[in-house]
Amino acid sequence: MSNWLPKLTYRVWLVWRRNLEVFRKTLFVNFLPALLEPILYLAAFGLGFGALLGSSTLPGYNESYIQFIAPGLIAIAVMYGSFFECTYASFVRMYFQKTFDAIIATPVSVEEVIAGELLWGATRAAINGTIVLAVVAAVGVFSKPLVTTPFAILVPIVAFFGGLMFSSIAMCFTASAKTIDFFNFPTFLFITPMFLVSNTFFPLAVAHSKPLEAVALAVFPLTHVVDMTRALMSGNIGSLAGLNSTAMWILAIVWVAIVTLVFFVLAIHQMKKKLIK
């Protein structure tokens, strides 16, 4: 068991800082998509499709459609930011730029390189989530308020730990990838279904969706991140799985913590095997 536990030191943060410096040099390219994408979604789905629903509220939620999807958009940004950072971006750094080889030539270990990558993926998730939260709050000035409680200030914390979970899962795929095209499989078979069916664009608690609801809770990590984000933004947990707010928080936090821990350790172990031959 001790062979599985990664041996990490402060050097993890050196890897994280290296990625931060690169991010700062390409800030405009990284910032613009995260800013514009939620605006397009809010316009198309919230204002466009939401207009078809009128002033009616969604089943189990005392809020309009645009208020419902806003937390989902934040959680989606968290998922995309961390997952793609630790798949495509990490693969490029590993294979094409040979960044991992250069860092490992220093006193930084393989385990610390991967841990630094995972923490950076979580940081990208927190950055993206914060940007989308700001956009959502700004849009709410011109429509119905989309942020209705001061607890929304805690959303970046949920974004960071949710991002760490998705980064760890993503790195496990990276450990299995032989070509960059391999990432088409987890993107379309794992990320896209979560994007659509994780309490994001329609309530899972609606009638006749119990099997789908159970799958989303048990299999899709994004569902729990969406629920926590929605709770912090509106204070309305909804009726997902018939749970009260306390039970929902316990379920979500424990689920995310376990999945993060398992895949964090597994990702470092699998990447170590891949890099040390």
C-alpha cells in the first residue's frame, strides 16, 4: 500500500508555478473563451429557450429556466477547464514539448510533476468557474437575479475541488493515451453525456426520470458539482433524489472526496509507470 501513496514535497508548487507563468503569458487567449462561452449559452438557452417557458418555474425548483441553468454553466466550465488541461494540454507538455522530461531532470520527481499538473488543472477550473460566476452575476443585472445569496462567494472553492476531481480522472486517461486522438473517446463517451445529463439543462427530478437520476448521481461526477454550485448560488437544493439540504451536502462532499482521492493516487501511479520505463 505504501508503494501506491505518492511521496510529495514543496516542489509540487514549483511545477504549479511554472504552469501559472505560462498561463499568464497567454492570458488573453485563455481568458476570452471562458468569458464568451457562458454569454452565448445564457443567450441561447436562458434568454432564447427560456422565453418559450415564459415566467413558469421548473418542477421542484422555485426559479426560472435561466436561473436554473446558470449554476450548471459554472460547473460545466469547471469540468471543461480541468479535464482538457490534464488531457490535451498535459499530453502536449509530455510528448511534444518534452516539458516533463526537462523537469524530471531536476530534483523534482515524477510524482511531484504529476501532482503539480493536477493542482494546476484544479486552479484552471477555479479560474474558469470564477469568470463564469462573474458573467452570470453581470447578466443577472439585466434580467432576473442569477445570484441570490452571499454564499455564492464560496463557489470558487467548490470549483477548485471539483476541478481537482476532474483533473485526476483526466490524468488517468492521459496515462492510457498513445496518441492525442485517443482523447476523442473520453470526450464523447464521458464528458459529453455529463454535459447534457447532470442536472445542467433540465431537472433530473422531473417525473419519469428516476433511472436517469440514479445513474447521474452514481456515475456522473458533474451532477454533484452542479448541485453544490446551485445550492450556493440560490439556496434552493431542489428535490434531487428526495434529499434534504444536509443529506445532499454530505452525499456530494463524501462522493467528491472519495472519487478525488482514488483517482489522484491512481493518476500519479499510472503516469509514473508510463514515464519511467
